[in-house]
Amino acid sequence: MLFDFQNEVRSIKGKLILVLALVVFIIGFLYYENNGLMISHYKINSNKSLKGFKGFKIIHLSDLHSKKFGNNNKNMIKILKKENTRHYCNYGGFDRSEKI
């Protein structure tokens, strides 16, 4: 009977470790989704576009919610510089007192 009890305790410990690992993963995923910078690239091809807009690139910043991305937003600035554009659109959530 003692042997069965020990196996059950091991089974419960294994399940508990699995649940805790899953909870830690979910918390990490949600943190990254809410605080990470994500970049998506879209290419638009149209016969109706103006010739002056060929190769035109715009960075669209949104849902920043006044978050900091490094000291003085250096991490975000580094990413924006890599994108090599001079045109930015900000759609909400960025503190205008901060420098970009």
C-alpha cells in the first residue's frame, strides 16, 4: 500500500511541474506580446498608384501605450534606424514629451 502512495505522489508532482511550466510559459508569452516590438513588412502593388510613390516607405507606430523601449527608447530607435525611412506615422499610445 505504501508503494501505491509513493507512485501517486510522483504522479501529482509530475502534473504540478507540468502545470507550473505551462503557467510560466503563458506569462512569458503574454509579457512579450504586450511589451515587445514587432515589425511587419507589407508590399503594395497597384496599377493605380502614383509613380512618385514607387519605393515609398512608411513606418507606422501604434499601440505603444507610453511604454519605454530601453533608456530614452534607444532600443526602438535602433530598430527604426535599421528600417531606413524618413516617414513615420504614430497612431496613439506614445507620450509626445518623449524624443524619438
